[in-house]
Amino acid sequence: MKSASIGASVEGESIAVQCRKYFQLIPFRHEKLKKTVYPFKISIFGKVTIVKTIEEGIELVCEQSMLEVDDEIQGQAIFGHCSKAVPKPQIINATGTHKASFIKTRGHSYARVDTGLRELLQANKLSSEQE
């Protein structure tokens, strides 16, 4: 199992998503995959883990993506999409005080950690304090 953060991506036939906030976006036609994809965005700590590896011969969205079962990415903002409609999230108590949304996608799925605004602001604050 590999774990990564900012800029990393995962691809698989099925991925498991855990997050505090989930947004389903409007489907669009993906040029590279030549099919309609169903995009989503997750925020306030998200974690994506590969559940099922991608099939041989399928074109990858990003050549640097992690592809093995249990590889995961984590971050404040994660963007992704899958080739089949995203199911309704299950909301479960993740800790004593917080609930989390859990989603398991189907079809060719891709997710990438974006640099969130919070990380940029914290980095700028740290660099200005060090000067």
C-alpha cells in the first residue's frame, strides 16, 4: 500500500471515498476516455482508496497514477470522476463527534488531490513568518 498527498492520483475499476463534504458535479464527455464521466469533488479531509484494480488495456487518465489495490491519497480537496453514476453517499458516524460520507464508485474511476486554499494560505503564512 502506498499513500500520497498533494498532486498524487489514483485510478481503478472501483475506488472507496471517505470525506466530510461531498459535491456531485455535472457529467461531461471526457476527451481522452471518449465517454461520459460523472465528476465529484470532496473536501474537509478526504481519503480515496483503490478497491479494484483497473483492467488491462484501458487507457489511463494520468500515467503517474497509483494503480494497486489499497493505494490511497488524502487531502483537503480531491477532484475525481467515474464512468458510471456515483451512488448516493452513506453517512456514518466516523468518530464520536463527526459524521463522514462513504462512497464506493463503479467503472473506471480517477481521483487527484488538489492543492486546497487552506494549504496555500498556511504555506504563505509560514513563509512570511520565517522572513
